[in-house]
Amino acid sequence: MGKDERFHRSLKAEALSGSAFRDLASAQVALDAWRRVYNARRPHEALGGAAPLDRYRPSPRNWSDAVAPFDYLPDDLVRRVQPNGRLKLHGKHRRVGRAFDGKHVALRPTGTDGLYAIFFRRQRVDQLDLRKASE
């Protein structure tokens, strides 16, 4: 993304250019100092000349490390995705994706025989076609 490229260009030009660091600790000290300037004092064009800390506002929402439990619909077929990104349905292993390792997903019939929509919580993420051979 452009903003990432711009950030890296600024980092390289302002903090790393011509620098030879004695060790990792000295590099960290230099980067920490640059970050303070970048966020608190350096004007940013995208912010109308303000520094990011001038615009920062903490979120009013509370943060919790614990993910709230989620109940799927009563008619859903709920399966736990295995560490290999697969689930078992009707005696066969089907690929869902490793992003869902250890998570529970819901399978909902679509109206086409053998075709299920895959949901993670409220979001439809894929479909599973039982008419195809196991993957």
C-alpha cells in the first residue's frame, strides 16, 4: 500500500540512511528516538501538518482479551476445523482453510443439494460442495 511505502521511505531516509549501528541495542535506541519524533513532532501532510499524536484519541470501547462465546443457529452443522485446515463432514475430510484452525464454523445448506455455505460467526467465508471429490 502507498502509506506503507511512504512510511518505509521516511524511516529509511530519516533514521537509517548513513547509519552504522554498533549492535542491536544501539539500533533500537535510534529507532525509538525517531519514532517519538515521527509520531509527536514531525508534521504529516495527510494530517494537515499535524503530528499523529495531535489527532490520536483512545477508543471509547472497552478491550477484552477474551473472545465472547458465539452460538450458531440451531439448524447449523457446526464443525471444529482441525490444525491442518480441514473439517470432517459425512465421513470425509474437506478443506476449509488454515485461518480457521481450532475454530468452529457452521455449515448451512444453500438450496442446492450437496452445497453448503460456510460461516464463521456471522460472516459467510466460503462454500463446500459435497458433489465434488474430497480435497
